[in-house]
Amino acid sequence: MSAEALNVNTSFRTADVNEARLMIGAAFYSNYMDVIEGPRTFRAEFDIGQLGALTVGELSCGADVRMRLGELGAYHVNIPLGGHMSFRQGRGAGTVATAERAGVFQPVGDTVVERWTGDCRVLAVKMGREALEQRLEQLLGRPVRAPLTLAPELDTTCGPGRGWSRLVTTVMQDLLEEPAAGARGQPSLYTSPLVAAPLQEAILSGLLLAVEHPFRAELAAPAGRLRPTPVKRAMDAVHERPEHPFTPAGLAAEARVGVRWLQEAFRRYVGMSPMAYVRDVRLTRVRDELREAEPGALSVSEVAHRWGFSHLGRFAEQYHARFGELPSETLRS
């Protein structure tokens, strides 16, 4: 089953382990699944919905299972609604997700679900890596030059974790009701960008405020100096169209201010010039594309030129200074 075979909202039931494995592969990640011998009978029940860069689902298998998934390539949270799920990533210690503590997965590191109990119905949230990391940069108002590593657990019994869990639960319930609304000839609310985009941002922002990570304290702290609206306009334009051939005058026009005003404001509030910010965003996009490329499908020069880097030697130096490795090393990895 391919990802194209999925509808925006899908309800799936099967007693066949291979069919369940293929469905999880189409909606979430490629995997190997084995049933652990026990008293329960395997009966997978998957309800899956799509919201922009997010995939959300309520998933259960009926019987205890073990899964091997490799690197996920995305951020992911599993909120058990009962039972438990024990997992580990890379060389990290094992983590047990329960109804009180959600499990948080990183994009990197081989992932093994050692036991997903048959009584564990999971609310699963897959978030595109680029979407979450870009949202962090937008909230901070600056490029992030260090990896975003989330804590492996999220307390869902109180505080921001509880609020975030409730938000995801509400969105999931509404997504599951959408097919019924469509069958009655009513338009889907979630097909409207006016609804879907803010909801996606709320879920991404909520997780960044709820789970522990190196930038959480900075996000939660009161803003010392709010960036002026023209600076935000220019930054948003760069994130929305990083491939555009921006010039200082063009960015100033986007911000609706003069070139000199924008340059001084960027240095004061962002810590770099507007064109340096454009370059930084493009370097991040190059890295994302190199990371996701299939072996032999792309060359570094091809990707660099696509993102506006014409001088390959200078590009390699800038890339190494930004990420601590050469672009060819990223592509090989």
C-alpha cells in the first residue's frame, strides 16, 4: 500500500499483521511488526487523519506487538489512552509511555518499539521535521544553529502537556467526523487554509512549549525585545518563498520600509543582515534536501544551484560553518 492510497481520513480494520504493517508504513513509517505470544488476538484498528504536515491517528493492535522502524525522519509523539508502550531510539535508554507520560520520538536514531501492549490504544502525532524546526525558528525569531532534541517523555497529567494532549485529542475527534460531514454534502472545515494552517501551528507551537528541549526556556520567557512588524514581514516572506531571488530592496518592499531601516532593524533584532538571514534559511533548506535524498538521486552542486548558491567553494565553506560538516558528508549520511 502506498501513501497515495490513503485518503485524508482513513478508518482501517484488519486481523492480518502484514496488512496492518503496510498501513502504518503508508501513513507513518516503514516497519517490521511481530506479534508477541500471549492471550490476546491480533485485531488492528487504525483511524488516521491528515492536517498539513501533521499525521494524527488513533491506533491499536489488540495483541502485544514488537516493531522495528529504523530512523523515523520526523518528530513523533505517542499518547497512550491505556496500557503502555516501551521503546528506545539509538543508544538511548529505554522509555515507557503510559496514559500519564507520552512517548516522544526524535527524527534520528534507529527506533524499536519493544512492546506495544494489546490494551494500549495510542493517539499518535507525526510532525514533519522541517515543519517543527521552522516553527521553532519563527517563534524564536532567529535561525537555530543547534539540533532540536526533544525529551523522550511528556507529562500529560498537568500543565502545558495536559493542554497539548487535549488539543490533539479534540483535533483527532473532529478529523474522524469529517468523512461523515462530507457524505452529507457539508464542506470540510479542515480543507480550508484559514482553519488548517492555524491549527497546525497551534499543535507545533504547543509541543515546543510543553516538552523539554534546549530552547524551551527561551520560548517560555517573556520577550525582552519584540521584533517590529516590518522585520516579521520580511522574515515570513523568506520562510514562505526561500527560493525567491530576494534583494535588499525587494525585502524592504516586502516589509514596507526603506532598505536602510530594515538593515539596521535586522542587525538589532535578528543579529544579522537581511541577506544573511536569506542565506541561512536557504542553507537549512539545502541540508533538508540532502538529508532526504535517495542514494545517487542528487548531487551537491545540483541542490546548491537550485537554492541560489552559484559559487560551490564559497557555498561549501558557508555550509560547513553553519552545520559543522561538508554538504557531501550530509548527502552520504
